[in-house]
Amino acid sequence: MSSSTSSRDRKPQAPGHHRLADNQTHVHHLKHPWWWVGGVVVIALIAAFIHLLMTNRNLKWNVVGEYLFNGEILHGLWVTIELTVLAMIIGLALGIVLAIMRLSRNPLFSSVAWIWIWFFRGVPPLVQMIFWFNLATLIPVLKLGIPYTGIAWAQWDMNQVMTSFAAAILGLAFTESAYAAEMIRAGIMAVPHGQVEAASALGIRSSKIMRTIILPQALRIVIPPIGNDLISMLKFTSLVSVLATPDLLYSAQMIYSRTYQTIPLLLVATVWYLVLTTIFTIAQQLIERRIHDQPMLNVRRLRFNPFASKGPKKVMA
């Protein structure tokens, strides 16, 4: 009788809810109907985009395939890679120097670094490229000698020195140096100051502290933003087409100016930019994983010394 009564007194459970003990909390999952609506909209847009790519004859995928490995396109691709790598190397080298100068207690060094960063972060890279390319109007002849004396050991025509490629490198590298300096400075400041004090107490020189203690640890912090800067630099190289530098975009422009196949050639450039971006992204992820998997201090494995005397065992590092 009691069992039947208790079964009648039980309240029916809602569908999808598990029966819990009296002292447990019932968890009610909120329903999100707008997730379904948003998902349907996103899927519809993706389907429409794929349908456009597959059915629109004006894209001319056969022309894209024809010029994808064209010699002129591949030469422009190589120039783009050269611009990206050289600008990043020069920019990072300058950025390290500027970051150290910004952290210096010398007011002259700190002020000069601050002005450099302020100027080249404020001036767009395209404006810099055009300025450097027209530097011959300001300095027609580049001389190497003793200043203010008229003594010159060698001189060059600025139009021959400042080519479009050199102007592009300077514009991209100087812009990168300003941004890299701030990233590296933030990475250096993130290293605990106690490590610097401990190394100084051991009599280690400041230059060695910076080279062996601070910079290796700051590298772990600045690798992700520097990787993003590398990808941004790859895209910034398309600006050099204004200077008629034969990069990837300019090569595509030269071809479609002759063939009038504008959209297919732009798609060729897009494909190669996406390929390079994918390669750089994978390389960045592999470097980040390798750096973060390693210990902070690279201690060599200890080896047992078989020739040690009796008593406490000694180890050799």
C-alpha cells in the first residue's frame, strides 16, 4: 500500500531531465534557439559562396590554372619572399637595438629611440617608400668621406643606389623596427627583475645578462606577435607595386594589362598569398610549440663520473 502511494505521489519528470536525489541540485540547460538560426544563416551563406565560385564563368578558373605557375608570376613570388624576409631581418635587428635603447638609463639613447619609434609608427609605409624612392631630389649624390670638410673618398649617384627595391626594403624595415621595438621591450620587461639582480650579484656583465638571460626568455613572449608581423609584412609587400617593383601583385598587374584577364590574375595572386600565409602560419605554430616545450633554462644532462673517489657520488655537468 505504501509503495503504491509513494509511486502515485511522485511528480512526472520533464523530458531530458535525470532524476536526482533530494539533496542534489537540478541543472536546467538553457535552450539557444538563435544558435540554430545563426547556424542556418552561416551555412546558407557558405553554400551561396561556394555556388558562386563553382558556377560563375567570369572567374575563368582555366585561366587561373594557366597562369598559376607562369614564369613571370613565379619571379614575382620570389621577389615577394625576398622583400618579406629581408625587411623582417633588418626590422627585427633594429627593433632589438631600439628596445635596449628605450630601456637604457641614458636619456639620450632613450629619447632617440622614442623619437624613432614615434616617427616610423606614425608615417605609413607607402609614404616612406615613395619618399625613399625620390631621395635623389633631396640628395643627388651620396658621398663617403669626412663631414663638413669637402673630403670625399667615394661617391655614388643616388638614383642608382636608391632603386625601387631598396626603397621598398627601407620603408618596410623601418616600419617593422618601430613595432618590433615595442614588442621586444614588452618581452624584456616581462622577465622578472630578480633574475637580473641575482646575475649582477654574481658579477656577470650587463651585456652578458642581456644576451644569455633576458633575451632568451623574452623570445618566448615575443614569438607569437612577431609571427603575426611576418604575415602582415607579407601582405604589406603588395604596396611596392606602386614603385613598379616586380613583386607578385605587380607581375599579375602586368599580365592582365596585356591580356585583360583582371579577375583571373588577381585570383592567381590571391592563391599564392594564401599559400605563403599558410606556410608561415604552420612554421610559427611549430616554433611556438618547440619553444614552449623546452625548459626555461637549457641544462645539460648530468653524467655519472666512474672515476670519482669513494664517498658521495659526484656528477659532471
